[in-house]
Amino acid sequence: MTGLQRKKRIIELENLIQGYQSSYYNGEAEITDAEFDLLWDELKRFAPDSPVLAQLGADGVDDIDGFPKAAHLIPMGSQDKAADPDAFRAWAQKIQAPVYVVQFKLDGASLELQYEKGSLVRAVTRGDGVVGDEITRNALRMSGVLPTLNADFSGGVRGEVLMPRTVWKEKYANKANCRNAANGIMRRKDGAGCENLIFLAYDASATGNDGFFKNEIEKIAWLEAQGFTVSETKEFTDAEAIIAYRAIIADTRRDLDVDIDGLVVKDRATNMDDLRRVRPERQIAFKFELETAYTILRAVEWSEAGATYTPVGLIDPVRLAGTTVKRASLNNPGMIRSMNLNIGSVVSVVKRGEIIPKIENVAPPGALPDVDLPEESDIVFPVSCSVCGAALVDEDTRLYCPNPACPKLLLHRLEKWIKVLDIREIGEKLIGQLFSAGRVTQIHDLYTLTPEELAAFDRMGTVSANKVVKYIRTTRDIPLAKFIAGFDFEGVGETIMEKIVDFGFNTLERLRAADTDALAIVEGIGEVTAKTIAQGMEQAAREMDAVLSAGVIAIADPPDESKRPLKGLSFCFTGELIAMKRSEAEEKVKILGGSPKASVVKGLSYLVTNDTESGSAKNKKAQNLGVPVIDEKQFLHLIDKAARLVSGDPAPAHLPAQGELF
């Protein structure tokens, strides 16, 4: 994988994880727990300091189901993960615990039961890790949820809501798996079906008394004494013994009546400060090995997105990571050729962080010994565009339609423009209607729409139509990088264009005058990407002029260096901010000339965190590199100083040097 491909994959992974967090944590998941974890693990491997990895659950999810919100007694953070024995050994070596407590990693939906003086007062879903939905009435219908305790206890009991496999097979086999079924039922407004769910406890904490439990074994014994059903728990003193135990459980887990997808390993000593971290350091999820299945490739379909044709394999149904798989990604024509793949080939299928499983390779001989194998035949590649009929271009890593006027490409460009400019009032359905009617086929057509025209379309009406047109016609100055990214050049997003602009191609005229060789000089921009940009600028020139001529969108002037007081300073953010979202903080830094960074690197100006004493990886690395660590209040103080300098406010005569701000 090239550097550019790696960066593109990181961006793709971040978008996938953020897009699926809501359904993963709060609703009926669109993907399985194993699939979500694979996305997470791949991003962690490529970009361990990605800000997405620091986020809790489904940050910012709206209360779409109407349940009242409630805060957790202790933040319900995400566990770090080890996908293989080497990663687990590294964690154990770092922790150096005398004794480890090992429990099954239950594959269900997390729930916190909150008690006051022994009585259950509320049950709260995981939500965003800090605030969740209160589903007390539903929880009381579940097996294992206790309305009262034997002790005068105030605090939280945590556990997993599960659907037994026997119940799933008998009543809910139409759901993809037990986890999806449990997630959907526990959040039903009428509570129907909650009696089919069970609650298994694995943790507890006493409000205002961090010393209530001396260790994790005592905690489990207390839960059992209260009447809770608990997750199976064992003690080990040796990491290798835990690895061996994991192998045994992986082989026998199918005999259990509940789903598990690994082990949870903790330090035996209870550490409440660690438990309050976004990602506790003294516990880890030790996942089972990636599952591989063998099956037969029966056909290949070609998925069309914009100008690109992507092969998808149709395979004999096979059970993989808790779901039945019938389709698997083949990436591109080059992958098919490199594997010498044919229709009828026996293939190995895995899930390596993709929503659609991937065909990894041709399976070894004898992989399906009891199956009559079909006669193999060649895979047929499309040679012409299904929409405009143009001859497709096969570049091995990409098969695409080269016709810049192809309707399929034009529609995709419209959708990309709306996404990049965040025009939320126009959904894909409305754009599809406008495009099919021939009213909006180019980006500039958007800026000629009238409320009367829009009101005539399905499910619009006068009020909605006026709102859409008003938003579209609101004048905006946008950065050059965002403007170009909206024209949907293959593989060219805003981040890549920012590099081009920062290098000096910071006006539309300079970009148009730049050829492939000139653009390829920019660090991190290869010849292929440079060629794509140069050709795209030429092909889209007339459309760009038409958009600008509408008088609504304007390209912002190159930044005035006198109005970039943070130039030369770089900022990395970790953990939650209070006054704004992290993306907003990063945008403020960029506007004032600074540079937001995703990770702590040598030369970083500041690490911004509201937990300056945290033992997180970023904090430790900042300390080792001598990077100043400031909190959000100090960051906002700095931003205010910089903004006043730009506005001409004489209050701050200058910005102090790095490390001398406060």
C-alpha cells in the first residue's frame, strides 16, 4: 500500500466508524460487533492517534427514539483491544499485573443499572458513553435485572443485555444475529419482547466510595451474593496461560447459549481512576482470531459508483462472524488477475474491516472436500459504460468510464458537491428527482432553482421549497480546496487539495495553469493524483466558471499572512472538549493560520486536553517529546488573543512564543 493509498484508507475508515457508531451503540446495528471491531482495529493499526479512536460510543447521537436521557455514574468507556497473542503480550508486559481476572467478552448491548439505597431507580443504555437512554421499564422485564438488592447500596451495576441463541432460533431468526435482535428489542417503546432478553452482570461501582470493592474478584462475589447472574470469571498469573485459555474458549464457544467474541482481561486490583478513563488502560478486550470461511465463487457483479466499476463476488452462502455472507468484495480488476480467479473457484473469505466481506485468495486444494466443484470459467469484464456506452478504461487498479459528460458521473458529482458543502436541506432522493427530470444536471443548475419549481416535486411543499432555495442561495466564501473537492475528481478530497493550495497553487488561475509535472512536485502527491487533478481542472473548467458566475459561491482569497497569527504553530486535540466539537476547534486553528494534527509528533506546538494528568498514550508521548500540554481553557485564551490580533484589537501586542503563552 502506497502512502497515498494509506491516507485514503485512513480517511475512509474514520468516515465508516463515525457513520456506524450511532447504529452500533444505540440502535439495531447495521453491521455486526465483529465487523465494527475490525474497522476499529484496522484504523488503530494505520493511525493509532486518530481522533476518531478517542471518541466515546455514538458521540452526539440525537434522541431519535424519544427515550429520556440519563448520565452514567461512571463514563462507560471503550476498551482497548488485542487482536492477536503478540498484541496481548505487549499489553500484559506494560501492565505487569501480579494477577489477571479474565471474563467472557459478551456480545450484546451494554446497560448500567443505577441503584439508590438498594432500589433500582434507572437503567441506562451505553449511548455516547457519558449519557444514554433511560429504559428502566424495559429493563425490569428482562431476566436477571433486580429491582431491589440485599444491601443498602447506592451505585451502578454494569452488564450486558443478551438474547440466548435458543430464543433467537425459535423466535427471531429473521434478525441477522442475537446481538442485533437484543439491541432492537431493548429499545422498543412498547417493551415487547424484553422478556426474551437476559442481563449478565460483570462490574459494579459504589457512588462516593472508591474503596467499596477492594478487587475484581470481591466485586464478582458481591454481585453473585446480591442475586445477579455474572459472566464466567477466572484468575491467572501468567499471560501465556491466558492465551492458551483463549484458544480453548474459541474452540468451544459455539456450545454456549450466548454469543461471545473474545475475553476481557483485567488487573485483579480495582482501580476506579482507570475505570473513569475514556479508554481504561488496565483492562483489554482480547479478541478471537479472524474467522475465515471457504466457499465457491458463482458470479461477479460490477458495482457502479460515479465513473468507477468495482467487482463484487457472488458466493455460495457461508456463515462468517455471526452473519450469513453471500457477497464479497474483489476490490479492482488487478486483484482478480493477481489471484488467477475464475467463476467456480474455491475462495477464502474474511472480514478485514470491510462492511462487505473480502475474497482474500483462492483457497488451498481440498478446502471443500465434500463438495462437487463446478467447471471453472473466465470472469467477464465490462468493456463499455452501462449508461453512456463509452469504452471503459482499465488501469488494473481501477476500471472507469472516461466520458466527462456521462450522466452517472454527473449525478455522482452533484451528490459529492452537496456533501462537501454540507447542504443538508437537499437529500439524495430530491437530487435524484431533479436530475431525472433534467432540471439539475450540472452543479450550477442548483443556483437557478425557484421555490415554485421545487414545491411541485414529491413531498416538498411550499414551506420546504422556500427553505431549500433560501439555503442554496445564501452567499458563501469557501476555501479553494473545498471548492475543488466538490467537483469529485477520483480520489481527490479536501485534504489532498489543501496540500496543493498550501504549496502555492492557492488561486484558481494558478491551479489551471499547473500541469501534471508541476503538481507532482508537491510532497505526498504522486504522479497519478497530479494527473487526475490536472485533467479534472481542464474538464470541469466551464462548469466551475458557471458556478462562480451564479454569484452565490465565491472562492475565498488566499489568506493574508498578517491575519494568520498562528502560522507555524500546530495543535493536537485528545479527549472531549466542552465548549465546542473537536472539528470546530481544528477549524478555528486553520482559519488563524495554525495546523491541526491527528497525532503527537516531534515539533508539535501544543497538545490540548481537559485531562492534562492523564496517562494516555498521547500525554505520555507529549511528555517524552517535551510538547507543552494545555487544557481547553488555555487553548481558548490563545485563540481569543489570536482573533483580537486579526481584528486589530490593540489589547495583545503580540502572541508570546511557544511555551510562554501563560
